[in-house]
Amino acid sequence: MAFDRILKPQQYYVMGQYSKFVQPGAVRIGATSSDPLVLATAYVDGLKLIVIATYLGVPQGINAERPVRVEMKTGAPCVKRVDVFRTGGADNLAAVPPLFITDPRFGLSIPARTVVTFIGQQ
């Protein structure tokens, strides 16, 4: 039996957005989203910053892509580049082009029913 042929539901990859990148010992810091339908959480692990944004898009039947601005609170390391991984639609922990940022805030558009993880390192 080949394990690479096992069909994994998308929830498997959503859980991976957290379990793959947020390791034991990581410290949660404050993070906010400019959109109440997009939930943001952030963690610091040594010099690494991990931000996870989740947009379910279902509370009010809103399912379009949403522009959002995520802001980290005190305690976030300064990073200039974040690697981006997305689960939603046809993507399952898919790497997408990195973002280059200049301050502890960054903007992006998130498709409905998507979880996006940002990994930044000093």
C-alpha cells in the first residue's frame, strides 16, 4: 500500500498550517487584522516570526477575496521577507511568492475559505 496515494481532506492541510510551522516553545504574540472576518494569530520562535491568517468567508455569506492588513504587536522580530504558504481552493500547503515588508504591518488579499501562513526570519 502506497501512503502517497491516500486521499487527505483539506482539513489535514489546514492543521498543517499550524503544526508544521508553530513548534513547541514558540511564544504567541498579539496580531490583529483590519477585517473582522479574517482572524490573525502570530508566534515568535527564536528569531522566526510566524503569522497565520484565516478567512472562512461564511459568517455573512461573503465569499469573495478580501484585502486585509495584518499588524503584529510588541514582541515581533523585525523581518524584511516572509515566505508564504496557503491552503484553500486547489492549494494544500502550497508555497506562493514571498512578501517583502518594511514594518510590522503588511497587506494582502486572501481568498475565501483559505488559511495563509507567513514565515519571516531575521
